[in-house]
Amino acid sequence: MPLFRHLSYKEIIRVLNVTEVREFAPGQEIIKEGEPGEEMFIVLRGKVRLHKNGAFITNLAAGSHMGEMALVDRGPRSVSAVAEERSRVLTLRRREFYQIIRKDPQLSVKLLWSFVQVLADRLRKTTEDLSGRASRRTRWT
């Protein structure tokens, strides 16, 4: 899992001890766009569809995570997430994440570094997608 790639076995166990496993049926909403968020989700099994204003963004499979911004800011959720098939996710709540930050700075740096890497990849892909759309628009106008 990308989120845990920099963690030792002991650190992974530390994180898992403060998480909760949840199951979602196909079509069940996991995150609702615009609502406040208190936790992030790591997909353990299944497939999750992300969409914004009803427009498809992407599908997430096992190993992917979503909602991590809820751990670092108190803004509303930027997308909705719906289970496409029976899905099992691991949830990490903000309160427990802050406990890790206070008690284990080395572990928190590793987790935050993983967040930054994933967010940078997502931003890079979004930039590529937007620049591709802009060049296609320019060619056809």
C-alpha cells in the first residue's frame, strides 16, 4: 500500500491499532461532496468510484486511499466516493492521527511524506489532463 511504503512493521501495527475496518455495499456512499470530513479511507478490497458534481473522476482499487485532506484541514469534502462493488476500507480518524503526530513524530513524518507524494502525483496527473484538454480545444477552434 502506497501509504505504508515507508513504514516499518512496528509502525504499521501502530497505525492499524488506531484504525477501524468498515464494509460498504455496492452503491453505498462512503464520502459525500461538500460535507465535513473527520477521517481518511484506505481501500482494502473492492472498487470505489470518485465523482464531483456527478462527473466521474476515477476508480480506486485496493491499496488506494482517499479523504486524507480531512486529516490536515477542516474544509468540506471535495468529491464524493461510492462503492462500485462490495468494498472493505480502513478508516483513520483525525483524532487518532493527531495522537500519532503528538506521540510519534518520526511515524507522522513518514505518513505525511506518503500523503505528499500521492497528492503530488494526483496534481501532476490533473495538470497533464488539463493541459491535454486545453491543447485539444486549441486545435479544434
